[in-house]
Amino acid sequence: MHRTRATPPDVFAGGQFLGDCCARRCLPAFNLAHMVPTVHQDAVSEHSHAEAHYVLFLHGRYVSSAHGAPRLASRSMLIYNPPGVVHRDCFEGDGAGGRFLTISLPAAATVDLTLPNYALVLDDQALASAFHIADLVQRDVDGSLQLESLCTELLTQTAQALDSSLDLAPHWLRRAQELLRDDCGRDLSLAEVARVAGVHPVHLTRVFRRHLHCTPGEYLRRCRLDKASALLAAGAVSLSEVAHICGYFDQAHFSHAFRRAYGLPPSAYRRGRQV
């Protein structure tokens, strides 16, 4: 199960994965790479990634804790990982013969979409889109517009996957999500969120865990980090203003939380997005 630890694990920078790159394409909003594993399963430690990304497992035997993944996958699957999620996904053994495609998403690419805040395996429609992307990257086809269109379509399919899963959830859960997302800069209490949703706090927490795979507090933390990363990428306000807007006690508190999630301070993250 994905979890956040008191002592933070390694945080991989954008585009950093456990493997060697065989082919790469860099687009305005997406970075794509065909890779082969290079790290033995026993040497893989818990880690997270600074950027949201997809992993298309193409060949080999793959171990993943993503929601919906089998205990050991031997057939292709597509996994979406939000930033900051701690996992230990890897190829079985030494990964000999393994191949995978990665699609990294800087924060600016996801700012207008509501995407899952937990790792999950996507459906066959999204898998087909990812196969098409992998084929274009591997053949080094000069079709940047086609690749960018397919990656954007994949984002939309991921948002739809979340919508589909929430269709099975009670209607009040969306009200609770909207409050946490829209008012993430406020110091919201569990009682207030439960009151807006019209349910008991215990029931609220139980349903959050069942459908969103996190607690309301964890969801609020993710909303704050998502908003902060988007503001940093935009570059329009100071770090202290970002901290205030996103509900952190002060800039030091914000910097500490951001570094734990993304592996680098907010100032460095901003510089990297403005290159």
C-alpha cells in the first residue's frame, strides 16, 4: 500500500527512473522515454517522484502496488502515478528482457484537470493510447503534434477514470472534495468538511478511504501541494505569497512540506519550470 513516512524516502527528479533510456522525445508539456530496467529488485528502495507520470509496462514481469495491479504482472499494463506517492514498483529479479515507457508530466500539464491522487492501473482504452505513443517514440516518427495530442488524450482518459470510479461513490463525496480542493488555503477541520457533506466524520473518513484511497487530511495536503506547484510554475507570485495562498503557516513550513514531497525546495522547482 502507498503511504507517507515520517522519514521521507528518496524523491526522483522529473524524468528520473530506474533504467537506461533507449529513445527519448521531449515535448512542450510531456517528456517521453523508452527504457530498460537496470536495478535489481532487491536494490530498489521506497521512493517517490517529483512529477506525475505514467509507466507503460511493455515486457517482463512487473511488481506494483498501484490500485488495480495484480501481485505480479506479466502482461502489459499502464499505471498512472501522481507526484509524491511513495512506492517500490520494480521489475522482478534483475529485470532481464524488461522494457517500459515513461511519460512525465510537469505540473503545468495537469493544472486544469482533476486527476487521481493515488496510483492506479488504467483501462484498455488508455492502454491503447499509450501503446500508440510507445510505437511513435520507438520508431522516432517526426510527429510532435500527434504525440502531444495522444498524451493530452491520455490525461483526459485518466480524469475520466477518476470520474467513473466516483460515479459509484455517494454524491456528497464530490461536495467534500470540492470544499477541500477549492478552500485548501483554509485551516479546514474534519467536522466542517463532514458538515458540508452532510455525514458523520467517521463515515466521511471511511468513504474517503474506500473511494479515494486516502484520508481527508491526506487529500487536503495533496491539494495544497498541487496548487503550490502550479503557482510556482506560473511564476506570478512570491514564495511567501504561495505559502499564504496554499494555507501554510509560513514560508519555512511551506518549504519543508514541498521539499518532502518533491525532493527540492520551492525556489529550485520554480527555476526548473522557467528554463
